[in-house]
Amino acid sequence: MKIYGRGDTAVRALDGATLSIPAGQFTAVMGPSGSGKSTLMHALAGLDTIDGGQVLLGDTDLSRLGERQRTLLRRERVGFVFQSFNLVPTLTAAENIALPLTLAGRRPDQEWIDELVAILGLADRLRHRPTELSGGQQQRVAVARALAARPEIVFADEPTGNLDSRAGEALLSFLRRAARELGQTIVMVTHDPSAAAYADRVVFLADGRVVDELSAPAVPAIL
Ligand code: ADP
Ligand code: ADP
């Protein structure tokens, strides 16, 4: 449960939302504006606290952790991809990709990063700064950055929102591949049914609750 504000103006942004995300699954979260998608994602990622209930990442209950512990947990176990890319403009693509590891004081697993860079088609863009890259390339750098530390779970907030359809499809294919072939757990918030169709499973929110669920093969039928 997540409540914003108090008294008469209080909003129950999450109210009995229950879901379980198996490791290695690519899950899409859909729902109308205001249904609680961002709040759910922030709660699952340990970006925000909740007012009741539990958020379990493996055996760890995020709802019992303090701010400092949640920050550490995000750094070590969670990756983020945002609609706005959030790349550091003064750093090259390679430096942006390595940033979470640099901040965590960890040595990059260069073989893994090389593999990511190759799969994402970024090998000849590593020395470029964000302004020298297309939107699709910037988003792929953001995805490589999210995966660089091999986090247990990656949260993507409208990752195709700022991409043209071809770049969007390439990104979604990669996310699906990351789940299927690399065993990465991915949770993506999207408004776009054709983006959700790439996921293994689609969870629908309304009024802070999970109201429906579909496995991917059923999704195109509702478009
Ligand atoms: P979605 O991402 O699906 O659009 P949100 O999680 O952003 O939904 O919002 C869920 C509900 O919580 C909405 O009613 C929204 O107005 C409210 N809400 C979200 N963030 C805040 C906030 N910081 N303060 C007050 N109300 C908020
Ligand atoms: P929006 O899409 O609404 O512009 P974002 O999705 O980019 O916002 O960011 C949502 C929240 O996550 C913000 O409060 C931001 O401060 C936080 N945030 C952004 N990047 C990170 C990160 N790498 N680690 C932790 N928190 C982050």
C-alpha cells in the first residue's frame, strides 16, 4: 500500500497490489495514467518507501530497509532504464556504461561489457558523447549501463517513449533476448500495447491494484 498526502486529500496510489515476478521473466506493466505504475515501479526498485505490505527481492524485504540500505541495494542489485535516458553529457558512451560500476567501486567485467556492447551494436560509438549519438543509440547506451553490473533485476520506465518505431523495436527485441538468453529479470512500464507484446507477461493495473494478467501470446489479440 502507498498513500500520498493525508486526510481528505489522501490518495491510495497502491492499494492491495499483489504480484510476483519470477527471475528471468520480462514483465510489462500497463494501466491508465494515475493507476499506480510509477509508484509500483519505484516501490519495487527500492526508490521509494511503502505504507503497508511488503516488497521482497529474493529474501530481502525492501519495506524494512532504511534509506541507506535501499541505496546500497539499488546500487548492487537493481538497474534502471529511463525514458529520458539520463546519460551524463560530459562522459563518453563507454564511461556512461561503466558509471554504475565506477560509483560502486567495482571493477568492470570487461568480457560482459564487450558482449553487451556487441549485442547492442554500440562498438563504434563508445568514444562518442551523448549529444553525438542518435536517440536510439543513447537509449542503447542507457540499457548497457543498466546491465553493466549484471543486476538481478532491471526496471525500464517507458523505455521506448522517446524512440522512433524502428529503434523501439530493436530495443524491445534486445530486452526480450536479455531475459531469454541472459536470464535477466526485466520489468517495463509502458503505455504502448505493441511494446508490451514483446514481454513474456503483461500485468494490468487500475486504481492501485493488479486487475488482469496476460501471457504474451494472448496480447496481440487485444490490440
Ligand atoms: P501512473 O504511473 O500509472 O500514472 P502514479 O503511480 O504516478 O500512476 O500515480 C498513482 C496515483 O498517485 C495517482 O492518483 C497520482 O495522482 C498519485 N500520486 C503520484 N505521485 C504523487 C505524489 N508525489 N503526491 C501525491 N499524489 C501522487
Ligand atoms: P520521469 O520519467 O518522471 O522524468 P525518471 O523516471 O527519470 O522520471 O525518474 C524517476 C525517479 O527516479 C526520480 O525521482 C529520479 O530522481 C530517480 N532516479 C533516476 N535515476 C536514478 C538512478 N540511476 N538511481 C536511483 N534513482 C534514480
